[in-house]
Amino acid sequence: MLTLNTKQAIKLLHDIYYKTDVTKSNSYSFSDSTIQVLLNRMKSAGLICQRTDGEVDLLSSYRLNRPLFDITLSDLMMALGEGLHPVYGNTETIYDEYGFAARRLGVLNEVACEMLAKIHLTDL
């Protein structure tokens, strides 16, 4: 349902918020260039900023511009320029993967799939 970049950005925001003190290069399964692109997009959108007192290659050199609980999935998706990937068929993966947000994402997925099924390519 959520793109890989969105999932990775959520992890980065959590780590920034909880002040996980790790270098960007050794704490993630995704590339340094991906991390930098995501951080730059979130920085450009005003979700995060870089501290002047931290080392550039540490994730702890960033801080959130507002509390994590005040940043919505919509805020993040707009910052990243990412969309949703509807899940067709086995929607149980949504409920297994997304915790407390699963119910809302499940409904969103169902509505998105239904609406997309009503748009014909000749209408575009």
C-alpha cells in the first residue's frame, strides 16, 4: 500500500524523533543516496531541519520541525511526492503490516481500488 520510499522515510522520521544516534551508512538496509534524497525532500518540505551543532553524516544532526505525532501520512507523502499503491486480492497484508493505521489504510485501499476500477483508459 505505502511505497518503499514512504516506509523508509517513516523509519527515518522515527529515528530522528527518538534521537537514534547512528550513522546513516550503517543503520539502514537502503542506500546512502536514497537516505539523502529522502532527507532532502523532507527538509525542503519543512518537516525536518539540520542542526548546526551536529555532524553531517549522523542522523542525529537532524531534528523535526514539529512533533512526530503532528506529522500526518499526507504531509509525508506530499513532501516525498509519493502516492499509494493499491493492494488487489489479498488485502490481509495491509492489516498485518500497518498496525494501528491498518483499518484506515484498509478502507482507503478498498475505496481506491473501487474508484480506479471505474476509470477507463479512454476517459484519460
